[in-house]
Amino acid sequence: MANQFDVAVIGAGAAGMMCAAVAAQGGKRVVLVDHAAKLAEKIRISGGGRCNFTNVNAGPQHYLSNNPHFCRSALSRYTAQDFLALVKKYRIAHHEKHRGQLFCNDSAEQIIAMLRAECDLGGVEWRMPCKVAGVRKTDGGFAIDTDAGELLVGSVVVATGGLSIPKIGATDLGYRIATQFDLKLIETRPGLVPLTFDGPSWEPFVPLAGIALEVEVSTGSSKGKGARGGHFREDLLFTHRGLSGPAILQISSYWQPGTPIVLNLLPEMDVADTLIGLKKTEKKQLGNVLTQWLPARLAEGLLAANGFDATARLADMADAKLRALGDAINRWAIVPTGSEGYRKAEVTLGGVDTKGLSQQTMMANNVTGLYFIGETVDVTGWLGGYNFQWAWASGVAAGLAVANS
């Protein structure tokens, strides 16, 4: 019948399309349901429109979860090399940009077209745009109420993503379905997101918007609920509202509200020792010395924020003062007042508690035939293609499981 299927996948993003393709090519009759009018918008905008589709280094150490070993099984059974083989099969030109990150040479549209083609190979049927009102357990499986009518299916795979970037259609549907079936949720919050700062202590840095430099960044505290230590060396960008760039996006997933982050603005140099060593030979003013190593506006802002006179001669500075300045540059501890929130977050931290799921199949332990994959689950990758690799790997795990059920 037209409304009866073996499997319904709710959410036609990266994880959902991968799962649907695998299940359908495994012999199941699959319907893919999504409320959006435009297919896979999050893939389309990713990587500056070129889709950072995986990372060749992807491993469990690159993921955050309350159950950190959960992702190991899926990632080991479907690796970055496996997805790369699919990309090569479709002759999609690509390149490695930075630290194992793989991008399309041309357009993210190629990845969307590839996934669509893989679904078509298995005869996946589409319901899109089609809003899901609810999911009910039946004697034979599940009934899905949609604005296009009822769907009767044997299994349901929830691939609805997280709360990030609501303007392209993010919703909490996956979390509501999980709660309905008594699965626990790990508290959600924005991840891979710019951090914001305000107040008098930040005023010297407001005019620095647009300045970028490579830094080391770490979490300043390992205390607090859910705290984890993070440390990255990446580019930092000053914005009108605070800090962004890869360094900040990475550390934002580890940062806990109310705690500091620590920046080393000159990671190749012990600034205090260098300044003290230069006192005997350097005749320049302090501000001019710092601008040899830092952007001029940043050097001026740091000096002003820490009460230093940029026109003072280095030779006249006390060692103790220079050590304090060195700390301000090599160990600049600042407390963000918040983040840019879900509207600019690339991912959602938290989600469906993995302790309620099978790490081999992604099926709920207490509901036969109900699966959760991708960003809906409490598995969040670093910046750099890791979240896409989790989407592919978890989608394949569930797709194979339903194909063999």
C-alpha cells in the first residue's frame, strides 16, 4: 500500500539520507520524511559552501559525549576512507585543506546529489515537504501522523538533527520523540559557536573586530557540571561582539558558563623572558616592541586593558611589570558572558542519552524498531568534518541494522 513501508527515516539531512540509502539498498522499502522544502540545507551551507565532508583523522578522541566510548563502534565500522571511496565513485573532486579536513573542490551540492542518487538506487520514496505531527507505537510497528496522511512502518529512524541554525529548519522533534518513548536526554546547548563578551573589561577590545591570529586556547577550569578540559591551537578572530574563529568554535564545546578560557596569543614565545632579555639592548617604547609580534591594534588594546603606558621605554620597565605583561599575553584568562547561541552554532551539544541506545545498531534499548542517529544523539564532534563523519557512520550503522531486521 502507498502508505506502508518497512522503514521511515525522519529527517533528510546527512545522517538520514545515508541511512535511507543503506537500508533501501539492503532490500527494505524506505520512506524519507522531511518538513523542509529544500533538501539538506545544512550540507549546502557547510564548509563555506564546499562541504567539509569528513576528516581523515576521525576517531573517538574527536567527539564529546557523556558516554565517550559509544561512538567507537560505528566510527570503526564506517570510516572516513569508506566515505571517501563513495565520493571517489561519484568522481567528486576534493582536497585536503587543513589537518585532515576534506572539502569538495566545487560545491556542497555534489554531496547532496550523491546522497540523493544513493537513495534513488535503493528506490527510496520521498515525503517532502511533509511535517510530522507525532509517532505512535502499533502492534505491527509504528504509525507516523503527517500533514500528508498516516504512514504505517515497521521501524522508525529519527535523524532530525539538533537545534542549531533554526533559520534553516532546526526543530526539537527528535528530542520530543525520544521523551515520548521514555529515552533520557542529556541537556542541550550550542556547540562550535562564537563566544560573546561585554562589560568595562572588554571595552578596549571592542575596536579590534576583524583582527585574526593563531593562538593556543584552553578551558580555564575543569570544575563545574559536565566540565571537560579542552586545548587547541587554531586561528582566533575578534568580532564586534566577542571572539570567533576556529580556536573559539573548538573551545566553545568544552567551555562551561561562568568559567574562563585561557588564550596564549604568542604560543611560540615566552613573552616575559623575551622582554626582560631585551631590556639591555632595546631602546624602543613598549608599544613598538609588542607590535613586532602582535597586530598593532591588539598590542595597544592589551596594554590599555592591563594599565600599561604604550609610550614607556622597555628599558625603564621593572621585571615584575614585564612578567605581569607576559602573563597577560601568554596566559590571558577571560570569562565569556555567553555565546551567539543556536542561531550561529554549527552543532548542538547533548541530545538523546546514548546509554539508552545500542552502539552497534543505534536502536533504543527499550523500544524495538526505534533508532536515533546523527546530531540528535549525544555525540558531538570537533570542528573540521568530524560531525559529518558521525552522521555517515551512525547512519550506516542504523541502515544496516534495519536492513537485516
